[in-house]
Amino acid sequence: IQQSNRDMFIGYLKYISVGSVSVSVNYVVITICVELIEWYATFSSALAYFLSTTINYFLQYYWTFRAKRAHSIVVPRYALVTACTLSLNIAVFWGLTNFFNVWYLLSQTIIIMFISMINFFINRRYTFL
């Protein structure tokens, strides 16, 4: 049992490390899209989410979870989880920024913290199994 907890803890640290890279990509993309290109914030959030999760997939597959299954099995699972959490990201982001008038980067931060915990457990138990 102790080794299992240690493995989960190390896995979570790796997940957080990869997540930090993904979050950085997310913030750079959303900021460029909103501030420089002047795109709609919700669209920019969705694009940033898509690009960061693509990078996240490869880092999680090869480093964090060291997946043994073929991409043909893992990618559809990852896509399903990503589609669900992207939908959640868009809905909550829109609500926070448009309904509650929360600054878009603070909204994205709140969402990332919430979704990253959900993603870790789903990806660990289902996607990269």
C-alpha cells in the first residue's frame, strides 16, 4: 500500500509539472489572442485549451503515465475526456466572464485549477490505463 501511495504521489507531481507547461501555453495563447489579435475571449479560451491539451497529451503519454497502450486506443479516450472538460471550460469561462464579470485570466485560472484535478483522476484511471 505504501508503494502505491508513493507511486501516485510521484505521478501527481509529474502531472503537475506537465500541467505547468500546459498552463503556460494556455496563458500565452489566450493572452495573444485576446490582447494582440483581439479575438473574443471565450473563443480564445477554447483555442488555448485545445493547443495546451495537445501538448499535454504527448507529455502525459510518454513521461507521466508512460502509457503502454497504442495511441489508437489512448487518443480516443483522451479526446473524449478533453471534449467533456473543454465543454466544461467553455461553459464556466463564459459564465464567469460574461455573467459575473470576472477578468478572463482569473476565470481561466479558476477553471484550470478545477479541471486539472478532475483530469488527473480520469486520465489515471481511464485514459492512460
